[in-house]
Amino acid sequence: MTVKLTPPFTSVTAPLKVKAAERAWNARNPEQIAQAYSENSQWRNRDEFIVGRTAIIEFLKRKWEKELDYRLMKELWAYTDNRISVRFEYEWRDADTGQWYRTHGNEHWEFDDDGLMRRRDMSANDIPINKNERRL
């Protein structure tokens, strides 16, 4: 049986949608990830504003050129009919310095009727860590 991950979200489908996003981002394939977003999806990622799939792909390529060995964990925070909020944590190694970081933050997602994310608001903080402090 296939579960549809489209609004309205439920106590079953909201966590599945979050885990699907986590798996996709951990695969680090910008073109594949962009397919989960509407054509004109709007993002706020820290202090950067991104609109559309092409811009999402370009952003993700830049991100993973800098953030090496990226590993992400997402947890469901809350949901309503067409919105999901998550807390996330990811670890990565800076391509320029080799410094490891753990990034903590929150995302708020809004979906269209087809289950494509039309809005993503992300806030995060980067904490330098030693390699032996990694959890993910």
C-alpha cells in the first residue's frame, strides 16, 4: 500500500513527509531534490532568498561544494493541513578550512495540493565541532 504524502497531512503522513525530505537531502542530488518543490517555490535560507527550481538547484550545488561530508537529521515539530515545521541538525566539513560544524535550526514548510513545497523558511546556527564530536 502506497501512502500519499499530500495535504491534508495527518499524524501518519507528516512524519513520513519529513523522513522523505531527510533521505532526499542526504542523497545530495540537487536535481532530484528540486522536484519536490513547486516550479516557483520560494525559499528563505538564512539571509538568502531563492525562487524557483533552477535557483534551488544552483543553491544546492553551491552548498555541497562548500559543505563536504554533509549528513542531516530532521524531526517533525508540528503540522497542520498543508504546513509542516521541523527541527533539524546536520554536520559538515568546510571545504576551505577542513573545520567540522554542526548546524542546528528550524524550517517551516508550506505545500500545494499536489504535495510540492511552495514555501520553505529556514533559520540556523553553525557551531564549530571537533571531528570526534560528530553524532551523525
